[in-house]
Amino acid sequence: MSNRPPGIALLVPKTNRIAKRPALINLWRESSRFRESSFFFPLPNLALLTLAGLVDDTFELEYHDENVGKIKLGDNCKIAAITSMTCQANRAYRLAEICRKRGMHVVLGGMHPTVMTEEAMEHADTIIAGEGEELWPAFLRDYKAGRPSKLYRATGKSPYGLHQAPMPRYDLVNPQEYRAMPVQVGRGCPLGCEFCSVEVVHGRRYRHKNTEQVVGEIEFIKKIWQTRRPRIFFTDDNLHLHRDVTSRLLEQLIPLKINWMAQMDISVGRDQELLSLMAKSGCSQLLIGFESLNRANLDSIQPKGVKPKHLAEYGALIKNIQSFGIRVLGMFIIGLDQDRKDVFHQLRDFIFDNNLHDAQITIQTPLPGTRLYSRLQQEGRLVEPVDWQKCNFFHVNYLPLRHTARQLVRGQSWLYQQIHSDEAAGRRQRYWLDHFRNRIKS
């Protein structure tokens, strides 16, 4: 009989990065720029790596990500821990079924099981509903005692303090399979966008790690990813939420000599001092959610928020950010209630006129647990509300007001073809060559 400790398999289900329609499939095959866009390349799953940091040596660990390779479970695996966003739910349930047939105890967690707990319970032995750091250790204790519960749910009375967060087990992944490594500084977002599911799990109160923790994680990544300048993706939904926290971190990043990218809101374009720090610390790209160029849409998404306030300055703020050598990748939503027929050409012209380095065009997608989902459900506008594979931002799972579903999917494909054409690529290349020549001269 083996003396090996029981194994835990950390499983990331396959995510369909684009819709299976001819225009996008052909673009994916023909355009390396499209395939290599920062919006599409996979990252290691930080949630699972963080939970792995809470596992002691009474368990063995193995990490499998279907987005970079096939899952080959070890003979000693007794527990399958599967994370799931809504677009991964169907595949997660299939993996759970396979693992249960092998006699494994299946734990489902992540965004989707948190908001659709009763549904997820039909497919798993245990559900982790909420932030895993405070629930996972309790499950492991109960499992070793032979009495694991069916459900572990966060109480919400006191949000998990990220200063307690363990070092993620970056050593479990093969860095050669990924183009960047994820690091999280803080959680929670007070902006309350209608379509966003972040507040459902993480709440609106912003919490953050201390600078020493984040620096330690990056130094760990540098040890296992032996490259001169590792690429870090800060996974925060908005790294600009707490300026003091961000500026203190950036000061400490300068000597680490990394290449990093993050999501921020457009208001960072007004902060010359912070932009200078970002450039010095290795920021190469910012993902910014513009969402729409229509004021009524922005007011609906984020009443009295950052986006409506800065709409008139979008162009000037983009120009200022990119003047520091930081490329702006814009994120836009089509199919919003006030979108007109000309929305596709309007977005294309905005992207080109403002020399955006890249753009993500998503179709409005009501996700369970969000205010958008509840509103459209009340209005009787949800189509196949539990067809989770259509929740990947490339399908239409609701009734648009001013477009047909066909118009939206064709418009999305057309926009991606425009953005990734040879002409557009040449325009971007000329812009950045001129930009860096001017910086050298100055």
C-alpha cells in the first residue's frame, strides 16, 4: 500500500476564446495579431494557485489547465478542485462528472458556483461559494476528518483581509506555456457597473495586499521564470482605485525591471506623476474599459461614475497616456440599449483616430448575479438564460432594443476584421515608430 499523501488536482476548464463563426475563425487562423492579442492569451488561474498556497504537505498537488494542454490526472488524486466562470460552467460540470466516476471528491468554486450555488450542487460533492481563502482551509480540515460539508459559504460579515493571503504556488505551472504571470494587488470595486459580477463575490469595499507581499510574489515569479524581464499582468479590476497604494507599489517595482500591464480607468490619464511612475516601473500596456461612446449608455452602466464624467475627454486622455510610451487597449461593449445603427463605424473611427494599440469588442452579456441580468430578466428580454456557453461575450443571449442578434454578431466580426487588418497594423506601427523617435529627440 502506498504511503503517498492523497493528491489534489487543481483544474481549469477550457474557455472558448472566440465564437465559432466563419469570419472570426478565419481571422484567428490568418492573423497572428488577433491570436496574440492581450485580450485572448491565457493566464494561469490565480485563484487556484492561491488556494494551493494554503495546502500543507499532507496533500500532493497538481495543476492542470485545459487552455494550454490536456488534463492527465495522477493515480493518487482524491480531490478535484475545479474553478468556473459562467462561460466555463458546462465544461466544469463535465469535468466534475469525469472526476466523480473516478471516485474523486469534487469541489466546485469560482464566480459561477458562487452565484448559481443550487445548480452547481447538482454536479459536485462540495461547493465553495465566495472567496476561497477563508473557506478552503475549513474544507480541507473537514475532509481529513472524514466529514466534508456540501456547502461552504462566506458569511460576508468581515471581508477577507488580503494581508493574510498566502504566496500563490507559481511553481506549479510551466511558465513556458504562458505569456504573462498574474499578480493581484487588491479586490473589491466601489464603481458598481451594471454588467459586472465582481461585487457579487468580492464586494464594493476595496481591500489590498501590502507592498511587501506583492514585491515578494514578483520576486518568486522571477526565480521560476528565468527570463530577463518577466511579464506581469496585474489582475485587479482597476489598479487605479487607491492611488496611494498604487504609487507606493510602483516605486518598489522600478528596481525589479519587469514588463507589466493592468486594467485601469481612464481618469489615470489626468495623473502626470502616476503616469511617469508607471512608465519608469515597466508599464507597457493599459486595458481601459471605455464601454461606449454614448452618454446615455454610460449613465445606465455607471450612474454618476468615472466613465460619463470623462467621456468628452476620452481622446485627450488616451493621447496623454500614450505620450508616456504606454499603449492603451480599449474595451468596448456593443448591443447596449442606446446603441444606434452607426455604432460599429463610430467605434472603428474612434479606435483609429485615437491610435489605440488594440481593442476588445464584446457583445453585452447579462451574467447571472449582476444587476443587468436581473433587469433584463424582469423586462422579459433574456433568451435561453441558462445556456451558459453563450456567456462568453461573443453571443447574443438577450433581446437587444435597436439591433437584431444577427446585426450584432456581424458587426462584432466586422470590427475585429477592421482592427486587425494589414492597413490598421501598419497605421499602428507608424504611430509608435514616430512616437519613439520623438521621445528620443526630446
